[in-house]
Amino acid sequence: MVKRLVLDEKLDTAAADKLRDAIVSAETDDIVADGAGVAVLGALCLELLMSARVLWTQNGKSFVLENPSEPLVENLVRFGVTPDHFEGSVA
């Protein structure tokens, strides 16, 4: 099963608990995270996204970032990450 997550506009420290809960609730599913509306990405939410990607991959699941907004891409690059880190396929 594929779980679609629409990422919030502001993925800052205040949004981290909500993001974590959304990711954990999909622990048995492949995840497609839609980043089209993201304007701000903080370090804590980036850490959650990257950790989820690693865990999902280790468990044979997909964690894909779809439609990253320009501000999201810029924030990723600022942290030394590219959207390619989240590429993959969803079954």
C-alpha cells in the first residue's frame, strides 16, 4: 500500500512532531511525500525525512519525495542534500 503525505508549508521545529507522527503512522506502507507546497525546511524535519528514507529502504519499502518546490530544493542544497537522495520507486 502507498501512503501519500502532503508536506506542510513550514517544516520547521514546530512542525517536527506532526511530521514524525505522519511518518510513523505509515510505517508498513511505501511513502510518497509531496513537497510542492514546502517553503521552509529546517534541520530537524530534514533529519526526520532522511532517517525515514533510510529506515524504509532497509525495510524493503519506498520513501519518495515528489514535486519538490523550488524553496524546498534550495533548502535541501543548503544542507548539502539534493532531491535525488529521495528518488526511488513506489510499488
